[in-house]
Amino acid sequence: MPTVARFSIAPVRSLGLEHPAEIDLTEAGVVEDRRFYVTDGAYRLIDRLVVPSLVQIAAHIDPSATRLRLSFPDGTTIDEEVVLGAPTETVVHKRTVAGHLVEGPWVAALSDFCGFAVRLIRCDRIGGTRNAHPATLITVGSLDLLAHHLGTGSVDGRRFRMLIELEGGAAHEEDSWIGGQIGLGEAILRISAAVPRCAITTQDPDTGDRDLDTLRTIIAYRGLTDDRDIDFGVYGEVEQAGVIRLGDEVEVLPEAPRAATG
């Protein structure tokens, strides 16, 4: 069965990823994942579709999200305690996200990097800007098949920014788990649906430069779902929270017995 090869979390949405050796997966997700995000002055989300080079900024927070470190590609590092300002609500992909403005030197540095004034916001709740799907999974087999269709040696899974990458699985094996449950480490996940992809997957995960035509390639060999979605990888809902570590093996769990009728 597939085993965990890599975890990827983004303490600040759209900025660089971190790859811990283990995660503590709660029902709302990993506490350090997507806890902060960036908007413009009108509170519109700034992500890598707007500023692709945001991925070049490394970010780290503590589990309580009270200290934030940003490291910029020019060598500048800002590592300080978080000071919160006014409360705010932001619409992020049709979801209303409650948070607080972050005050301090990160805002000016991010504004200089983006080339326009931005705001930095800390989400009030664990799970950040999402309100469902606390886990995402993809197999290296799926990435290898995509690389074959792209005609390239390999595809770095970081461009898909999935929480959990699994090695040892067949291409798109994760799709066969939809509607069922898997055990992974101490956690149990219900695999609820496929993940629709966006243009960020076409960007190099180190630079943000557009370098692979992932979307058209996925459409070419997989087609569209419901005539609109470009699916790659799956969502996981947390049925049982727990720690997952590198090397943990997927256990496909049997379906619960159905109650007798009649």
C-alpha cells in the first residue's frame, strides 16, 4: 500500500511550503497550515494567480500562531511576535473568513515585494481560509503519469500543494478511495471527493514562473468532471484526529455494515 512520502503546509497562504516530518491532523486541519493570508487594500485575496513570486518567500509560525517568521529571497528575515490589530472579515472564494489585521514590519516588506500595498491577516480559527476538506492527498504514481503525458522526466508534487503525498501507489489509486475511509498513522480520513485544480499548478514551485501546461494535459488524458472541473488528487475529511508521520502506510478500511431492512 502507499506510504507517506512528504507533507506540505503553508503557514501563510500562497507563500513557500514547509515539509515537517510529522503532522498532528485535527478535525479542522493542521494548526499551522494557512493560518495567515494576504489581501490588497480592498481586502481582495492576493494569491499566486496575482503575484506568482510569493512562493519565493519562506514562512514559519508556531502552533499558537503568535510568532511569524518570513524569509525573503534577498536574504531579509523578519522574525517577531505577532501583534494583532482590528478585526476583519474577508470573502475568500465565496467563503467569509474572520480574522484580525496583523501589525508590524511584515506588512511593509510584503508590500515592497508585491509592488503595491497589501494587508496581512491572521485567521481567527484553525483551518485558516478553508471551511471544509482539512486534508488533501495525491500519489506519486499520479504525478509520474502526468509527467509521462507532459513528456518531462518528473513532476514535483509541490506544485499541487497537497497536504500529503504518497509513494508506492498506482496512478490515480487515490480516486478509488472516494466514498470510503482510510487509516493513516493515528488518523482516519473519509475520502470525500476529487480536488479541482487551478492555474497555480502550471507554476514552478520554487520561482512561481509558468513552466508546465498541467491543466490542458490533465484534460487531454483525464477529461473534465461535470464539463468544468480538472480533477487531480483527493480531499480527506478527518473522522479521527491524530498524528501522521513520514513512512506511515495507507490502510483502506472496510465499509461499515449496513443496517438490515424489512
